[in-house]
Amino acid sequence: KSNLECGNLNIATVKDFYFVPLYPEGLKEEEKKFILGGQANLWTEKIENMRQAEYLMFPRLIAYFDALTNYSKRDWKEFKSHKREILHSLIDSNIACYPGEWE
């Protein structure tokens, strides 16, 4: 277990973030045009520094962004096939990231 992990990583996996619904349940079709984007919260009461926040956000935030921008044609297998590239890109950019399982 990394010292950046504060114990709540299993609450929402990378896969969970990938499949967050874009529209609230029960929203009428004509109301969907008013949805302009998405929001991914990070509760910080146990987070002590930015490195720890990065570790908890990434790669989840990338999965969320990919799902929002490709909502109608999301493909988990395709996204997951880029895991190594995504993690290497984050590490090369000196961004702390969760290296474990995505599901």
C-alpha cells in the first residue's frame, strides 16, 4: 500500500468513473441539451497534500474525461487497453497516480 493511499480507493474504481452516467436518471430528452459537462468530486478531509490528491485522482479523472467526451461510443476494453500508456504518461509528467487494478 502506498503512503499516498489514505484508505478509500476501493469506493470508486477507474471503471466506475468510466461508467458514470452523463444524465441524471429521469431527465427528459429535451432537457439533456442543458447538460454542458460533468463534475468529479474529490473529498479532501483525509488528504494531506497535493501528491496524495493526484494519486487519488489519476487515472480516474482521465477515465471520466474519456467517458464524457466519447459518451455515445464508450468502449471500456479499448480504453483499458491504453492503461500502460496512460500510466507511463502520468509518471513521465511527474503526476502521482494509482498503479493498481482498474476494476
